Amino acid sequence: MFYNIDIEVVLTKNSEIKRKTIIDLVEKYLMQIIVRPNSVITVRGEENICFYKDVDTIIVGEIPNYDKSFVDFSNLNINWFVYKLNTEEPFHQNEEDGNDGEITISTQLILPSACLLNMWENLFYDNDIKQNLLKYAQTMMEFSDKGVDNNIISCNRVILLHGPPGTGKTSLCKALAQKLTIRMGKRFGSGILMEINSHSLFSKWFSESGKLVNKVFSRINDIIQNKNILVCVLLDEVESLAHARNQCLSGVEPSDSIRVVNALLTQIDQIKRNSNVLIFATSNITETIDLAFIDRADIKQFLNNPSVHAIYKVYYTCINELIKVDVIKNGMLDPIEYIINNAKSPSTETNKLLDICEKSLGLSGRSLRKIPFLAHALYLESSSSLQEFLGAMEQAVIKEISERKHLKRLE
Ligand SMILES: Nc1ncnc2c1ncn2[C@@H]1O[C@H](COP(=O)(O)OP(=O)(O)O)[C@@H](O)[C@H]1O
Ligand SMILES: [Mg+2]
């Protein structure tokens, strides 16, 4: 069986090395070490690696349906992506809020951005959700770029992610925009992530919403003129639009916000006509999304709280990070592939962690990422063995779950 793997080589800011030269060097290096699929190798500061001045990070992609836990380069076709990260901070488009203060109506980030490094690799879902989303998005962009007639093959370039809070919707949109920019690097020189702040656009006390919508979109329209830039527009938490609209419909707030919501939807429809634009929307409320443009979303992906295996991956990376910085001493966990493939019987620590994962079912990705911190802060003095740390994590999970039950009762 022949597999494909994507390998990204993130160059340092000042590197002037040729693509071919660095690919040869990195390939030789990877052959000598043990490489896991979906992993990140930090080269920065590693003076024993000969190309450390040229390379910041190497990102090894996933290999769908691969049954080995290590990458075997002998029967792999490698797709190389060599690029530099943009280190500029996000640019905030601010406006006066009418009360001597300022609000941010949109945020722009040039892609690929250093701010989003590793985000994709650290989001874990089952069933190839990420790979499929990337393929959908890539196909959308290729079709529109080639001028496929939208009336024949419907494709609006709108992706909606929905699900409970803390399931990684916002992060996944941003990470997807970054990945897409990298993967389509030959077609687009760079990308821009344009995050529209729906909350401040539709804040209840704000009467200038109409003008603000226009300001946001005049900026977007400026940017999309450059067809070499991939423009990803993120409308986060679109339920706030639906909320504004419903309030008008029910007459609770007889203002002009319904016009504003409609203006926003019209603007979205217009920018969608440009072949270099992709629109992401997220919503925390699954039941009440009935907005006009949501119906036009080509892809609606539900994201739920992580499964046991996904939880294991989150904890595994957290614990390895703490082992790396010496907060946890003595101990090693089995990678998830061993467990999935039943490669060998899990170690005592691995079994313990699996047990903690079972207990953590129902927690969101956001809550999971706090558990190692809580474990250390609440139940441990200083550095600890892996076994002690797992004991503390278990206590932290039990506490978190009981807190949540308590909060639910108060609702
Ligand atoms: N499936 C997941 N795997 C790993 N981390 C996750 C997952 N879901 C959420 N997280 C983490 O939780 C945090 C919050 O995610 P966010 O994107 O803000 O969620 P949402 O937009 O759905 O509320 C992020 O730090 C993210 O890394
Ligand atoms: Mg969010």
C-alpha cells in the first residue's frame, strides 16, 4: 500500500536557503529519527541539527488509515510545503463606541501566521473531520478558481461549524484558514483571516451598526481586489445575528437592527462572488440556526465534545509538554496508535490515563485543556512522577465534573 504524507518546513525569518536544498536536508534528517504522524518537531534552538538556522519547525501531517505509529518513509510519497510565517500581530479595526470608548469591529491576520502555528495539529476529532474539511475547502477554492459555473455545480464557499461551546469551532476555523493558505501556497501568495466581531456589531446599545457593517465590508472589498490573496472571512457565533433578528421580529427591540442583519447578509452574498473568498461561520446553538445564509452553507459540520480517544490525545500532548519542561519526571505514556491498533498491552500509566479519559467524557475540549493545570495547582506541590500527576488529574476531573453538575442545578 502506498501512502501520501504532507510535510511542512517552516523556515526561520532570515533564512535564504533554496527550497530544494532544505528539502534534501530535512528529508535526510527525518529518515534518521523516529517520526510520528501528526507531529510537530521544533528545530528552533536545536544546535545539533545542522539546519537549525534555517528551519523553525517541521510539521508532519496525518496519514489517514495508517496502521503504524511511526512514519515509515520507504513507501511514502511526500508532499513538501516550505514557507515562512508572518510574525505581525493581528490588526484590529477599531471604532468609537459613542461613549468615549472603542470597540473592535474586525480583526485581520496575515496568513500563514506565527500566531496560529500548531493550532491545527492540536485539535483532535474522530472520523477524519479535519482532513475532510480541508479537502472540502480546497475543492471549493479550486472549483471557483477554475470558474466552475455555480448554477451547474452549486458551491457557495460557506462552511458552518456548529456545536456546544468549547468544542474548538473558532480554533478550527482559524487553523483551517492557515492550512488552506499553506496548501494552496502555489495559487495564492498569502492569505488573510478577517474576523468579523458580530457581538460588537450588534451590541444592543449600539445604534451605528449599519455604518459599521459598511466599514467592515469596505475593508474586505479592498482586500479581495488582490486575487493573489486568499481571503477567509470568519463570522464567529452567528447566533448573535439570529438573536438580533428574532428580537426585531418579536417586537422586543423595535430598532433598525433587522435591516442591519439583512445588510450584512447581502454583503456576504456579494463578497462570495469573488473566487478568492471563503466564508466560515460558527454557532454554539444548533437548533435555532435558520438564517438565510446558513441555508446556503455548503458544509455544515457538527462538532461535539471529544470521545475517549480524542481526550487521550489532548491529555497525551499536555502531559508530554510537562515532561518536556521537567514538571513531570519519570514516566512515559503509549501513543494513541498503540491503543487503537492493540499493538501491545498498555502500560499501567496508560491504563490509568484511559480510565481518566472515560471519567472526562462530557467535558469540552476547552475544559480538558485546563485539567493538567488544575491538577498541578490544586493537588501537587512541585514536580512529580507521572503516576502522582495522573492521580492529581483524576481528582481534578472529578472536581470539574461535580462543579459542572452544581452549576447546572443553578441554571
Ligand atoms: N477537539 C479538541 N481538541 C483539542 N483541543 C480542543 C478541542 N476542542 C476545543 N479545544 C480547545 O479548547 C479551547 C477553546 O476552543 P474554541 O475554539 O474557542 O471553542 P469554541 O469556539 O467551540 O467555543 C481551545 O484552546 C482549543 O484548543
Ligand atoms: Mg468560539
